[in-house]
Amino acid sequence: MPDVTREVQFDTVHGPSLVAQASVSSATLTLGVEEEFLLVDPRTGRVVPAAREIRERAAGAGADRLVFELTQFQLESNSAVHATLGGLHGDLLEMRRAAAGAAAGAGLALLACGTPLDGNAGVPPLSPCPRYQAMHREFGAVMRGQGVCGCHIHVGIADREEALRVSNHLRPWLPAVQALAANSPIADGRDTGYASWRALMMGRWPSAQPPPFFRSLRHYESLVDGMLAGGSIMDRGMIYWLIRLSDHVPTLEIRAADVCPTAGEAVMLAGLVRGLAETALRDVRAGVPAPDVEDTLLHAAYWRAARDGVDGHALDLLAGVRVPAWRLVDRLLEHVRPVLEENGDWTPLTLQLDRLRHSGSGAARQRAAYARHGRLREVTELLMTQTAASCWA
């Protein structure tokens, strides 16, 4: 079994000056990240329903913030609230290493991967929670094959009306966020043809889609009330819009991403999302209107991002043309550059992005490992190594 704490070759630390820079930010918005992980047999890559044992085994910093997820073969980590990207990275890494160490002690592996690699076609073993059992009874076969893993980024915006206006500004950038984070090309033992199969699996839930353009908080609440009345959601926890208001913390939650292969990539994504949110918040307060992107085109662009990731093409919603996906990422960078430079986040984030361009996306790295000999074990070993590695600029 590989050492789960060893450095991955494509993602090593490059020196203390950049680490220090990432740890000092003048950003106005705080960040928190939720990450979901799989527990697997390291020899076969098959999921193992051992969440309770692994949570009980976990010790050290971060272990107390590991929680159960939908299935018994998943764990979720909940970060603290952070003002700096360096602080967020250290937090995510502590929780990943606590969970990975506990899994290794039980002869298992923790994987940061959006979908189970080798078979999860039936109804998964659900965590012993009455709510999850009720979801199975209500939604039936939608539950088949579930147990996918995402990365949810919380940006601190206390005013809910203002947060919804920020959501409207973020909508056109959701495909770029998904493309950067695509990390689930393999499911049921084969390449699905999608960079993010998780996005397709999540899309089976009635509310798991890009959010509408919200006219007001009253409009938001009326839509939620309608979904509750119609039964497409059982409770407010099932508002699976890719951007939603949190009901338990004062944040706007962005839910468009697969769980990232490394903690460094998760921090990169969180930093870009915060840059988007801060840019949007400035526009909101300056009275700049949000682009009212048509829902049909937003869905089309998000599907393209799930299919191609950053290794293919993207639909540029603001220009109305198909472009190489990295060109859309470059447009996002230019859009948020003033905020990132003011915050001191520009250099570490662009270094991490350059590393990603060089090493390939999470989906591309999985495919390369699988293509060498057509064995899931090599993909499993890659994911094990990445999951608990140190990997920030």
C-alpha cells in the first residue's frame, strides 16, 4: 500500500515565501469548505461501508470535524471559517490526513474522487439516518448509484438579499468552476466519456441544477415553498441548486464542483470562487446588473463542462460561442484579477493553476493512470497518493 502522506510529484511545495503570501490576505469575505470522500479497498478500488469505524479510529487535528454522509462508504470533512487561503489549506490537509490515516489503519483507503470507481449500481448502503431512509422511500430509483462526492464552498455573506444578487452574477461562471474541478471520469469499472460523471449523477435529483435568476429573497423563498409543496424536495436540506443560501450559517454555498484530488486544488478552487464572489459583491453594490443568462443555455454550458472538463471545450455564455475550456478559465482569471491582486491571492492561485495546466486535470490524471494497463488499482493508488498529499503554493 502506498504511503498516504507522501508528496505527489506534480504538486510539491515551492517555498516559504509563497506560503507566507497565501497566509496573509486582505479579502473581505471568509471561506469554508466541505469535502466528501470515498472509503475503498485499496486492492480493488471497490467502496467499503466502513464510515463508522473510520470515524471512530480518526484522531488528531481535524478528526472531530469528520462527519457521516449519505452512504456508509463516504465521509465528509467540514472546515473551520478562514480568512486566508494558507489557513484553509492547512485545515483541509489536517482533516484529509486524519481520515486517510484512520482508513489505512483499517486496511482501507480514503479517495478524493467524485464517483466510485468499480461498481455502485444498486441502492447504496445508506447511513443509519431516518432522513436518508425517507429519501429512499420517496425518490426510489434515483437513489441507485448515488454516493458521489463533491466540494462545497461557503463564502461569508450575511445579508441574504445581497447574497442572492451575488448568486445572479456567479451563474455564468458555474461551468468554468465545474470544468476546473472535474474529477470523476470512471464509474462502474470503465471510462464514462465524461470528465465529471458525478455531475450527471447529481443531476438526477429534481433540484440539482444551476440556480434560477433570483428577483429577490421573496422570489427565492417562493420557489423553495413550491418545491416543498410539490414534493420535489423533502426539506430545505434538499435544495441542491449549484448555488444556494445556507440555512444554518450566514453564507452563500457554491456546489458545482467534484471533490478535488488534492487539498491544494480545493484551495485554488475556493480562492477563485471567493474572487468571483468579491467581484460580484462590488458590482452589486455599484449597481452593475448581473447578466441574465437563459436557463437553457446555462444548462447546456454546465453539461459541456461536465463532459469535457478543462481538457476539451466550453460554452462561453457571455460571448455565445464554443471555446477551448482553458480560454474560459483565462477569462475568469482576468475577471477576478483586480480582487485577487488586492487580496494577495493572485500569485499563489496562478501558480496552482499553472501546475494544473502542466500536470493535467483530476479527470485527465485518472484517465492516464487507467490507460497505462487498464487496471483500476493504478487509479486507486494515484488517488490515494493525491488525497493526503501536501500541495499548496
